[in-house]
Amino acid sequence: MSNRITITERLDDIDAGEWNALVDDDQPFLRHEFLAALERHGCVGEHWGWIPCHLTLRDESDRLIGAAPLYRKLNSYGEFVFDWAWADAYQRHGLRYYPKLVGAVPYTPASGPRLLAAPGHEAEAWSTLENAARTLAERERLSSLHWLFTPPRQTEWLREQGYLVRTGCQFHWHNAGHAGFDAYLATLTAKKRKNIRRERRQVREAGIRFRWLRGDQADADDWAVFHRHYRSTFERKGGAATLSLDFFHDIARRIGEHLLIVFALREQRPVAAAFSLIGARTLYGRHWGCDERHQGLHFETCYYQGLEYCLAHGLQRFEPGAQGEHKVSRGFLPTPTWSAHWLRETGFHDAIARFLVLETEGLEDYMKELSAHSPFRQDPPGHSA
């Protein structure tokens, strides 16, 4: 019996322990519990344009040695690697861009492996899974195959397989071993230090205090309050809150130790909340919302409380999500991200390759310019743009 590739439409058909054995302990989004809960509670599916078609690779003894979270996409929502212009160009040439095939974690701009492999099987798993994904795209005549937010080594390997690599930019904070928040502030220039202290003071003077709750400590009322805040952000911006309250209850029950809610309280009443996931080394900021507007409340709830948490628990990095030049002055420095793209139409593949050369040059200049405005008195250890 030889190695066997399978396409699976329900992650619950795969044993959670087997899947998680392939996942690094700093990657809570890739855990079976998180991805399966999205399916179980209708947060992905045809309605949202994320149709699961996960790949699994088993060896001769039927042991899972590789996997890839994979989706047929009917749109580009929830990807955070923006290819709307590519879709528009296809349409103007009478071609169909959707559906396409995407290897990603839905609604999650956090970098991590997209081709998962058991120890000692990396080369075999990566090659077999990538070939299976491309074969699926060819067989179904899908426009393209995209691996989103890939880590550096997997990105370079995909480049060697003929993929176009696209560079993005996020803003990450790195822990240089500070003894506490004041010690961290001491590494900043006097002006930036003063601005942050003023922002934090404004929140305190508004009578707002903060409460940290891990997911396994939060009760049903806590999750209902958080979810109300989460929905409010999308409602104000005219978007869709894809993650249901049942989804949050599910992951709290299964991986609550990996979840963090920060509540902002005024007169003991929650007026804002932020939600993050906790990896072994990294805090991943994801969602926030508020009932009341106060000067500095967003920065305090989403960034400074997260920094405090990282410092208190020895986490090495804080990734607060996509975009946001305003993060630079608070110590989140520009950090490259990558995605890898294959397009079935050769003419479009070549045209996008030319576009990406120019886009990458512009993005590198952008990151250099932002890095020149670093708030640190000297470059923090461990950071490289």
C-alpha cells in the first residue's frame, strides 16, 4: 500500500489528535478545534464563499503525515491578500476568476505553514500536497491556486515550484525581555514615551479599568457581551460578522486556554472588548468592538493591554492584525508577509508576475520609510524588516 491523498469536505471526519500532531504549538488558528468549529457553526461554507476541500496525506500504515487546509473560494472576502483587481481583469477579458482554490485560515491574516507535515516527512508531504492541490485546480478548471500568509521557508519553496510570490506588510511587536511596561517605554524616544503615557492616562481618567479573561475562564454572559461588541464593529462599517456566538462558545470549550478577552470596564460595565488568540510564543490580536467612544480607548484595549499581557506571560511577539500605520509609533514595526500564487492562464500569470515586481519594489520602499520613523532609541533586538 502506497501513500494516499484524500480530499475531505468536513474536518470533523479527521481525527483531531492526528491533525493537531502536524501543527506547531504557536499556531492556534491551525488547530483542528478552530478550523472545525468554523465549519460546524456555518462560519464557512457556500453562503460565505469558503467551501472546504482539505487535503490529507497518509502513509502505508494509514498514519496522517501531511495535510493542507484548503478551500474553493467563490469571492475574495476574508483573505486579507487583496486580488480584486486580478478578478476584475479576468472579467474584462471574458474569463472567470471564481471559483479559485485557496490554502489559508479563513478570516485570519496570521502567517503559518499551509502545507502541514509530520516530523521527518516534510519534503514528501510538501511536494505531494502541493501537487494534489494544483491537480485539483487543473481538473476543475479553477482559475488559480493561492497559499496565503506562508512562512519564509515555505514561501521560498513555493517560489521554486513556479509560484509568484507576493509581499505584504504588517506591524508586529517583539519582546526584548523587558521587565514590564515601564521598562519597555524606556526603550522609546522621549516624545513617543510621553504620547503613550498621555493616551493611557486619558483612559484611566475616563474611569475605565481592564479585566483579562482566558477563554476557559469566561462564562456565557462574558461571551455574549464580547460578541455584541464584535458585531458592533461590522455593523458600523457595513460588513458581515461571520463568526457566530456558537462558534466562540465552541472554541472556548475546546481550546479556551488559547483564547483571551480583554474587557474595558467603566463603572463595572463592559464598554469595549478585544479578542486575541494565544500561541506558545505569540499573541494574535483579532477582533474588537465598543459601546462607548473614549479618547485612547482603542489603543489601550487593542494594543497596550496586549503588550502588558505579553510582558506578564513571557510571549515573544504580538501580531495585532492587518494594516495600521498608526501602530508604528507604539512600537509595532513593519514586518513583511508573503503569499504564493499560481494562475492557470499563462498570459495572466506572466502579466501578474510583471505587476508583482513593481508592487514589491514599492512595498519595500514603503517599509523602509516607515522603519525610519521607528519610535525606539535604537533598533530592538530580534526585529528585521
